[in-house]
Amino acid sequence: QKEVEQNSGPLSVPEGAIASLNCTYSDRVSQSFFWYRQYSGKSPELIMSIYSNGDKEDGRFTAQLNKASQYVSLLIRDSQPSDSATYLCAVKRTAGNKLTFGGGTRVLVKP
Amino acid sequence: DAGITQSPRYKITETGRQVTLMCHQTWSHSYMFWYRQDLGHGLRLIYYSAAADITDKGEVPDGYVVSRSKTENFPLTLESATRSQTSVYFCASSNQANQPQHFGDGTRLSIL
């Protein structure tokens, strides 16, 4: 089992719809969770961080964390073609400052 | 605000050569990281540093050497490059242990 798992996609979403991305992790003591967006040929860009159970909203993005079930999700509302990218889930364990990344979910928003 | 910069952006070299990738950050972040990104493997941590003169191995350290004599610089050296080290290399930094990491633009390295 991989430490951080994501569906590789592609996740095809009509423009204006909600894109829902999921990420599961294996280390129960993980404490910090991040979502990065990566456009093709570019570097990862932080879009959300979440540290406690529940929802966190930032503009059109909502991160949801459920530590008991060991998953973190990202919702993108009113999806735009510019949201087409690969979304990386990253998890930090309690000890140290290392992040473990999932393989990423590719999202395609079609006009 | 220069942030974090990597150089060179592109590099082609031959097997057996030594090559150094540079990373410089202007935020005075304590933590710095080196990752490689390959199709099918995602982002994998090579080495990281918690402060000047403190470095530690990540997931895939073999064949790489790092140093951190100054807080702002964290060079990565391939002592004898191999074709399997062809990859895109990203440097990242963060100011505290629990804070998100911010990435440089990457170096695309090809080893022939």
C-alpha cells in the first residue's frame, strides 16, 4: 500500500461543475495536509493546507479532512478551464518535516 | 520578491560527469528540500536540511550529495551522473516544520 494514494485520473469535469478529488493516507499519526496544483511543465503551487478535521474553504476551493477515515479531499467549485492541471496531495507525519506526495490526479475541465 | 530560484533551468550532460544543481532562497527559511519528479513515481524526496550545516537523507538519496553552508543555498550534486538520474529536480523551502513548502521552478536534467 502506498503511503499517500490518489486516483490518477484524468477526472473530466464540465465547466462550471464541481470537481471532487480524493486522497487517502496510511500513517494514522499524520498531522498536516496540503494540496498543490501543478500545470504541465511547471512547479507545484500550494493551493490549500489543512491541519484539523472538518472543512476549510478558500475561494472556489474547499479542503476536507477526516483523520479517523484517513482521507483528505479537495473540492473545486465552478470549475474553469484554467483549473485543468494535476493536483497533488501531500501529507506530513508527526516527526520531522518531510512531506510524502501522492501520485497526483489529473483534472480536465472542458468548456 | 525573488523567492526561491533554481539554476540551471535545463542541463544536458553525459554519464559519469559531475553536475551541480543550485537552489537559492531569499526568505531565510530554515528548511530546504530536494525532490525529483518522474513519470510513474511522482515527487520523491532526495535530501533535506533543517538548518545550515544540518542535512538528512530522504527517500532516494543514493548517487546524490548535498551541502548547506549558508541558510539561503542548498546545492545538489550528482557526483557521477547516470541515465537513471534523468529527471526534473525541484527545490523547495519552508520556514517552520509544520508550514507548507514552496517550490522553485525546477531543473530539467538529461543525462546521455
